[in-house]
Amino acid sequence: MTHLSVHNIGPITEFEYELHGPGLHVLRGRQGAGKTTILRTAQLALDGRSDAKPTKRDGTPRGEAIVAGKRLRIAKQVREEGELGVEGLGDLDIASLHTPKFKDPSTRDAHRIKTLVRLCGVRADASLFHDLLADQKTFDAIVPADSLATDDLVEMSARVKRAVEKEALRIEAQETTERANARASAQLAEGVDLEVETDEAALQAALEQAVELQADRKRQRANSDEAQVRATGARAKLAQLPKSDKTTEQLQQAHADACGRTMAAVNEVTRLRAALEQAEREQGAAQDAEVAAYELLTASKRNDELTAGWRADIDAAEAIVGPTDEQLTAASEAVEAAKLAMGKGADARRAKAARTEASKHLERAEKLGGRARRLRDAARETARVLTEAIASIPACQLRVRFSDAGDPRLVLETDRSKHEPFDDLSDGERWPVILQLAASHNRLIVLPQAAYGELSPATRAQIDALAKAHGCYVLTAQADDGELRGEAFSVDDVAAE
């Protein structure tokens, strides 16, 4: 049983009511009778707060109220005495939780979540989010310390989410770059025969061998051509050489004879001074013959030497076997084939390197993509921290889920949806959820008159049943034409409505 009495407060001279048992209790009476004054007085006694503090009745020295054992004396100031026999709601303002005074649904939900977090007593602490990012070290590397400088868990959650999403965006940009690099590297390998020889040393050795063979063939051809030119010249010169009717040996003998005669003539001159003129004539003739013989001998020797050289050139040319045109062509083709093989090998090496690089880029992209996805999941999981916080409230059906715009929203499972926004529920649908959060054994809940007026008869009956099931009291008000009074809710009243 919970006693409620009000004397000389506002428009009320005297009012008393016993809440005989848990359930819904309704203050009834005409407009201005003082129903709202009683509700505000009860709220003030329970939790020390009220949207407008009650005042004493005009012309009286003071007003007084007793609410569940606590006495309020209202004059210029409010004095409290005694202890409450029931529990109030503390910081929980169910009217504000039901319909916060904000136009934007996201702002309303943010206010509701903050209210619920205060109700459950969970403090804003960065450690609540550490396990979302594996460990504190990873968390500290991603979330700036200054973003954690708040005692508002909802704001901290939003900041952590933004920081994690920012890191996810950075990682996703890296992933995009790696995938683009992978595609570019893969394109370099397209159309390249990867089965050809790619060993650069082996290809270089083959090219050098082909080039050496080609050079050797060219040298052989050049030597052969040069020998043929010399042989041709030698044949021409042999053909032009004048013929002699004496051999070199005969001419040599003639020269020797001439030398003998010269000597004889000299001796004869010496011996026959008398026949000097004759001897001198003979000497001159002999000398002329000697010169002529010498010239013939020298010419013969020169001809013999030239002839021997030319014949040697002819013999050498005939001994040289130059490469055939087919061999030269084959050597050139071998060089071209070696060069082509070198080019293909280089292409294949680049293609294989490009494929390897593409694989590395893809591998890095996959790792970055996985990390980005984990970060996205972690960002979404910041809502879990808030959900776990408010889940500590008994019978809490509400969960926190981020909207597409990144705003924390209160949701719950209904017949219509698994994640129906709490703000989308009708006023009447929201009240049972809120009152269930507030309901606790031996607790007195003040439900504003305006809120009660919005409820359907069925919802009022549901609230009455809920209060009885939890052993708590719900005090509200409804205007009618009667005198100010208090009544326990009755299902008959629902039928009458």
C-alpha cells in the first residue's frame, strides 16, 4: 500500500489517495482540479525533479504533501522529510524517453540511447571498444586519443565508428590501387609465349655463338674474295709480261762471260797501253754489254719473283674454299633467330615477372580487402557496445543499430520487422516498451497525463497488467467531469470507453 496526500498545494486544498496495490492508478477530475499538480508533486518527491515545481496554495502559509512516506513542505522553498517507501526512476524521464523534444528522428534516438545508458550506469570508456579491433594497440593506432575525450558513451561510439570507417576507407583505397596494379601487371603478360627459353645467359650465349659463326663465315667469304682478286690480277700481269728467247741461266752465263771479257780488256789496257783506244772501245762495248746483261738478269729475276708470287696467289686462291651463299644465309638466319629468341625470352621474363607482380598485388589487395571488411564490421559493431550497455537493463527489448547515414538508432524486433526503428512505432506502441524498462518491484512511476491520453484502451490495460506483473505502481491522470479523485484502473473502464 502506498499513501498519497496533498494539502494546500496549487489549486488543491485537500487530497488523499491510497494506492492499494501494484498496477495502474488514475487521478480523475475536471480540468484545473489539480491532477497535474499531484503528478508533479509525486515526481518531485520521488526523484527531486519536476518540469514545474508545485507551489503552495494562495492565502496559506505553506503546502504539504506525503508521497509514499516522504513529506514535502512547500513554502518559499521545498523541504523534504522522511524516507520513501517506494523507489523512483532516478534520471529516467519516461516522457522524454518516449518523445524527446527534437524534430529529427536520429537526434531523438541519440537522446533516448543516452538516457538508457545513464539508466544502466555504464560509463564511457574506450576499453569497451578495444575488442572490436583485436587489441588496444590496434585500437589506439586507428582511433585518435582526442576523439575519446568525452563522457558520453553514445558520442564516443559515434566517434569510434567514424574513425574506424575512415581507416576502412583508407585501406579500401589501397586495395583499389593494388587491384588496379594487378590488372596492369596482368595485361603486360597477355599474348606472350611463356614456354620459350627465358634464361638470359643461355639466350645471350646462343646469340654470341650465332654472331661468331656469322662473322667467321663473312671473314671466310672476304678472304676468298680477296684471294680471287689477287689471282685475277696475277693472271693479267703474267699475260702482259714480255717473252725472252733466253733463259735466266743463259743470261747469267752471258753476264759471267761479259765480266771475263771486261777483266781481260782491263788487263789488256794495262798491258797494252799502246792499244788504249782499241782497248777502251772494247772496254766500253764490254761495259755496255755488261749493263745490258745485268738489266736483263735483274728483269728476269724480278719476273721470276713476280711469277712465283702470282703463281702462289693463284695456288692459294685455288686452295681456299669460301662459304657458299647458302651457308652465309644460314649464318644470318641463325643470328636473326638468336636475336628473336632473345627478344621473346625478354618478353617472357617480363610477362612472368608481371604475372608474379600481379599475383602479389592481388594477394595484397585480398589482405587489404579483408582488413577493410573487418574494419567495416568493427565500425558496425560499435552499436553492439551500446546494445550490450542497455541490455543490462532488465527486460530491455531495444537494441542499437546504425542507420545507412551512420546514426545510432534504437530498434527492436516486432511482427513487422526484425529491426524496426523504435521511433517509427506509434505513441501507444512505445509506451509499453518504455514502461517495461521502468517497471521494477515496489517502484512508483509517474506517467504524464498527456501521455496517458494518447494511449488506446488496450494499451492502458496492457500497462496495468505489466505494472501488476512487476509489482510496481503507475500513477497518471485523466480529465472527466467528476471531482478530483484517484482510482485503480479497471478493465471495466476500458469496456466503457
